[in-house]
Amino acid sequence: MSAQGPVIAGPDPRVAGPSVGRPALTFESATVGYGSRAVVQSASFAVHAGEFVGLVGPNGAGKSTLLRAVTGGADVLDGDITCEGQSVLQLGERERARLVGVVPQSPVPLFPFSARAFVEMGRHPHLGRLSSPGAADRAVVDDVMARTDTARLADDLIDELSGGDLQRLTLAQALAQQPRVLLLDEPTSHLDLNHAIQVLDLVRSLADEGMAVLAVFHDLDIAARYADRVAIVAKGSVTSPAPPEEALDAHTVADVFGVRAVVRTDPVTGSVAVTPVVRGVDLVREPTRGGVGLVCGSGAGAALMRRLALDGYAVFAGALNRGDVDHSVAEALGAAVAELPPFGHVTADVEAAVRRSYGACACVVVCPTPFGGANVPNLRAACESGRPLVLVGRMDAERDFTGGEARRLWDRAVADGAEQVDSEGEAFDAVGRIAGGERP
């Protein structure tokens, strides 16, 4: 940071800026594309000062086209796009550059400028045609290069730098414009993990300081972690931006991306986390092999459930609480489950229904889940189902929190001929031997 303080904290102080929360970039029923070809139609949303909005969607859906339409790289075929209340169609190139900074997906160095000279180009919209950068301009360049960790590259030629270094220099150049709106197209596509976090943390801080940010992402987790709101671009349209937990639900991920996923809250960041389970096209519409019951919970059955579903088995995952990892995986895979409310307990009626469902399966696998009062009814129902059992692991004090009931049920199952295995792979093989030849 320069001695003058965080000089990129807001727009150029020589121009009065908007109040926090005011729409800075607005798409007003804008249809955008190239020539006469529309790519995204009737886009209507706003990005406010102090807000970070993410655009996600399949490849080729038009995310980058929306950004290019702001800067003139794509055509506005109908409607309008305004920046600070001014139509971008009426703005000259220098006027637009004072308002909007852009970081493209793959910046290409055209000439062997030094890194510092490259960043200084960001000051051109604020200079007279024959003016050279002054002390204030040099202070801005010093600051943005420090904040993007590119000061050490100042004397290097940009055509000799890595893609990651060039990406950060391009961000520095955009910030040197002191824009009101920052557009980013896959801003971390060429960055290692450390610099990706550094860049996104910086952009997040700029939004917190009052800048309006609109960014394209392919990584849904990153979009959810950094964006205040997320819009989905797909099938020629864009949804109204919504908080990540609303925009990126499992149904939307399946519909837009063709992926069955578990959508949960990341316990570390508190943001939405999207874990792809399987491509929708990889799941057959109807099971082609015998039914398999699972006694699971807390994620202990997730991997085996996925493997069984992909191999064509009909899976019943027992009674599971909504919000449990295995419940979420079962939902993503279309596996049957006796759903319980969060923290709910298995009643006698539910246990009887679970026992009947296990009884209709070719076999039941007891996954290596711990047992307590809430889930031991699943184990009891499996033991009383009359079906062959496959027991994964061993029952010891680290798994039995039922005062010994789980251990008694386990020992009885072993005495009755249950097959004991040590791993998920062995359990899958055992299912194949028992249920592979049966049909639902």
C-alpha cells in the first residue's frame, strides 16, 4: 500500500461516486449477441455498488457475452445496459474505461512492455491525450501492483511472464482505471491456489469498499464463496441474481449442468458447497439389478451407494434424517429412503416400514457408521428383515453408543451367517455375489 493509503478503495476521487447500494450496472431487458444472432435474451438484473454478483452456467451459454456487451465487445440487440445511469451505447471508449474495468479470461500480451508500463496503461482514461502519468497516477500504479502482488514483476517483460502473472497484472491494470464497475471473466483460470485466493479476496474486499463486481465463474463453490448473489445463465436467458443458497440448489444444478450433486453448507467457510455425485446421464432410468439395502448415515454409505447406483442396483438407504450426508447422496442418486426430519427419531411405525423395505431387497449392507439411539432401529430392522447381511468393519466401543444393543444385534447377525468384510470394495463384491443375478 502506498503512503497515501488505499487509493483504489473507491472510484477516482476526481469524480463524485454513487451512494452505497445504488445500482451501478443495470441490464434492462437487454438482448445481447453478435450481429443479428442473439445469445442471451431479455436480461434484466442490476449489480449494486458494494456488491459482488457471480454468473454461472454451462459452456457457451452466454456468460462472457453479457460482460462483452458492457464494453462493446458484443452487441446490444434490444433493450439497454446502463452504467451509473448512462447507457453504454452512448458512452465513448474513454468514458466507458473510466467507469468499467475488465479482466478477460485469457489476456494476450501484444507487445513486450514492462509489467509496470502495462499496468500504467490503466491510467490512460484519466489522462489528457498528450499527458504523461503524474505523481498521483504513479501512486495508484504502486498501490494496485502491491495489492495484486505484482510489484516484484515491475521490470519484467509481459510477453515472458506466465499466464498466472499476466492475469494478475491484467487485474492490476483494470484496477488502475479506478473503475466503478469491475468485470471479471474466469479471473482465476490461470492462477495457482495461493494466488487465486489472493485475487478473489482482493476483489471481495473491493466490493466491500463500494465497487460493483460482476464475475463469470465455472467453479460453483468459488462463486458461492465470494459472490453476494448468483445468476444462472442457460438456455438463452439469465435468472434474477439470488443468494447462493437459493440459486444453487440441487434441482438447479441437475437441470442446468446435468449433474446430480449434494449441495450443503461448507463447515469451514459457511458458504454453499456443491459436490458432484454423478452425471445424470450415467444413471439408468430403471434399475437393472437386484435391490440392495444399506444401513448407513453420516456419510458412511455415500461412496458405496454411488457405486451401487451406477452399477444398476436399486438402493434403499433406510431411515435417514434430512440434512444427513447419506440422505443428500440418496436424494442426488434417486435412491429410496425413509425420510426423517432433522434430528428426528425412528418411530415404531417407521421401523416397521424400513424392515419391510429391507425385506424386499436381495441383501442388506451394514456400512461402517457409528450407532446411537437414533439410528440403531435401522440395524435392528436389517437384522429382522430375513435377508442376507453384509457387515462392513467390526463392531467395537468406537461404533456402539447404544449401551451394547448394537453389539448384541451385530453378534446375532454374525451367528446367523452374516458375511463380514473389511472394506467398501469387499462389500460391493459381496453384493455382486448375493444380488447380482437377481432382478427387481
